[in-house]
Amino acid sequence: MFMKQYGLIGEKLGHSLSVPIHEAIWEKISLTASYRLIEIPRGELAAVVPELLCTLDGFNITVPYKTDVMPLLDEITPFAREVGAVNTVLTGEKSRGYNTDDPGFEQMLRHFGMNPDGRPVFILGSGGAMHACRNAVERMGARETWVVSRSPKHADEISYDDFYARFPDMGGLIVNTTPAGMYPHVEDCPIDTAHLTSIVARADGVADIIFNPAETVLTAAAKRVGTRACTGLYMLIAQAVEAESIWQGCSMPPNLAETLMKELHLL
């Protein structure tokens, strides 16, 4: 019996939870398939992807390849092109790139009661995940969006010093898309210690897309001062559900992300 083959590509995948999440989805929809982790060293993406397009039925992409993979595909959906990043690929006669991070992030914000409508949003980090998060909050009505970068290069990017200076007056939602605080470097934080408490105390909410650990230094600091905060497990599950809908060509069961969030014990 033919078994569909899927996978996740990235540079370092030791912390990934994608295998048990997709296996849990398949259990809910009575599908037998295989999902594997494929680490690709920097500089080798262009050599590896053509083979994957021939041998897999689809795959996900994580850091640092969400934008680098785009020129290697036959088609990019208009939505993914608007976002500026691809995290899901459907193979076949033509390979097609999608972005499910954006809807996954929006679902996470709504789940945890964080509404950017009419508020400024500060996104920490300028990598591929930033694009999806920015697109989502702008669609949800953010008044303005600032990308906070260690090395600002574009008009909508500001330095951390600018962020520390502006935020006390502006407030708003903080989104972390950097790896600072991700396992195994769980003591790291994108906001320096001198500013951390005062910044998160003024925030409308703090959304960290890191999913391992379940609580980061950033979100823990926010919760200590009573600010609503979440890490990225819900987003990870929600984007996987969206990816499976693309791969299988059908809608997933209603509220599947919510169900898996309750049932899975991943961390």
C-alpha cells in the first residue's frame, strides 16, 4: 500500500515537535503517512530541494529557509508572495509554495485574546517568520507595525535602542520572532534585562512564537506583571492543521487545533 511521505526542512531541527503533531492530525482523519525531519546545512538548500520535490508529497520549511526556498519552486501562491515567505510546499507536476504561519499566528492571537486592532505592534526580529506575523497583525487592523532589528536595513525597521525609547510612550503588542530564549538557550531574552520589566508592564500583550520551552524568559516576565502573554505551541499546531488541509485537499475537522492543544502533551 502506498504511503504518503512528508517532512520538515531546516538547518537545525533537534527541538522540533512537528512529527508528533502531524501524526496526531493523521490519527484524527484516519490517514497513514510518514513525516521526517530533514536537516540541511547552510549553502546546500538548492542542491537538496529538487530531490525532495521528487520524493515527497509535501514538506514544511522552518528557519532559515522560508524565503530562500521560494526561487526553487514552480509556483508561489499570491498570499505567500504577499507575506514574503513560504513554510509549506505541495509537490506534484508543479511544486507550489504556501504560507500557513500567517493564519496560524492569527489563530493564536485570537485564542489568547490579543487584539492588535488600532494598536501599534512591535515585532522583534527580521527573519522569515516576521513576514507572516506582520502580515497577520496588519490584516487584523494594527495601527502601525515596527520591525525591531539588531541591524536595521529598511524604512520600517528600528534598532533596539529606538524600541526602548519609543515603547514607553506608544505601548502596544510585542511579538518575538527571534530565536532568543529557544531551547537549549532558555535563559536568553530578546529584550535586555535593564528594560525587560518596564517594557512588558506597558505592553497590551506579548506573543512569543518560540514553542520550546513552554514559557520563555520574555513571557514569564510579562505574566509576572500581569500582562497577557503566550508562547508559540498553538501557532505551531494551527499552522500544521492548515498545511494538512493543503496536502490532503480537504478541510480538517472543526476546531482541530483547539482539540490538539488540549490533548497533546508535547513539552
